[in-house]
Amino acid sequence: MTEVALSALVVAHNEEHQLAACLATLAFADEIVVVLDRCTDDSAGIAAAHGCRTLAGAWPIEGDRRNAGIEACRGRWVLEVDADERVPEELAREIRAAIATASPGHFLVPFDNYVGDRLVRYGWGGSWGVSSAPRLFTKGAKRWGRQRIHPSLELHGEPRRLKARMIHHVDANISDMIRRLDRYTTAHAADLRDSGDIGSLPGNLRRVVSRFLKCYWRRQGYREGAWGFLIALFAALYPLLSHLKARLERG
């Protein structure tokens, strides 16, 4: 059997509208593995058309489905990509060059985040988008925690950083951002209830202020004008809305 140096992993739930565009940028990998999580659209057909190996099932916990995908990969190195992300040629070349000589561990991959056609580079964080993430790693160097949203990470080995950027189409518009905030806070509220500690209203009110200032000032969201203000606002509201949903709504 030919050695698999690099597996590209995509976790998909009804992503037929953007999966093909994502997979088209992953042809440089030795294999592509697509996890089909409760898909009822044509995601499976699109994955098959691109020659991908697939793993179908139902994983209510995000960390569980991502770990299942990692286990299904045969490569020594794994590149984890979401369906709304694209790997430009420059990043693909850097990845192949890096894994040719790198020791076991993981690489942070920087992101160019887009809202519609607008590149928004500054201000992300606080559970509301990231500017970089450990997406390239050797098998055994990364494991996700058992949370529904924003699972914790267990990382091993030497950390490094790539220079070329992943393209991430975060949201189509502000309405998409609002819908995402609703989904994320509902999932996080369930995680809070499961943990037995939903926090307090005064504590989460204080976090509104601290998170807004962190994203708007420390992460330089002000450089993005009104977009940076919006990102800081959503990051600030995330823990408060999650707390209120956990406190006032039944799971």
C-alpha cells in the first residue's frame, strides 16, 4: 500500500452548497476524508465525485465527530479543513514543504476571514472566530474535547506556525452572523447545563465589557471600522446569551 503522508479532513453537515469548492482546493493531499454527519442533502454524492473516502454517521457532540474523522485518516499528517474554508495554492505548497521535514507536532495556520466579500482580518476571538488555529498536525498530536461547540483541544508535540493563509468564508452577511450567534449560544447553553455550572448573571455582564474591549482594542478590531465593532459586540454577547439560555430555557 502506498504510504499516505497527508490526509485532508472535512467534517460536513448538509454542505452541498459549498463542499465542492472546498474539496477542489484539497487535491494536493494524498487522500481526502469527508465525515458526513447526519447529511440529508447531496454532500455524499459530491464527496464521491471528488474521490473522497467517507465516514457517515450521527455525532451530536462536535468533538466526537472531529475525533472520529481524525481516526479515519490514514496519513501521518492531517490537515483539518471546514467546508466554508479554502486552501490557496501558496498554502498548499507550504504545507507539502513543511511535512517533508518536520518532526511530529502541530502547525498553527493563519486565516483570512471574510464576511461576504469583505476581508475582516482584525478583532476575531472570544469564541467568535479565530485568526489562526492548529489545523495541520501529526496523528496523535491533537484531540478534541467533548463539547457541542468550540470543543477544548489537547495538543502534543512541537508547535510551529505557517505563513500562508487559509481563506475562511465565515458569514454571508450580518443576518448570517446573527443566526450563527443564535446557533452557537444554544449549543453552548447545553454544554453549560451539562457541566453543572452556568455561571452568574453579574459575572457574565462583566464579561460583556471585558470581551468587547479585548476584541475591539487588544485584537485591533477598531482597524476594521464598523465590522470590527460588530465582531466585538457578538463576541461580548456570546457568554451572556449562553448563560441566559442555560438559565431560562429547557434543553
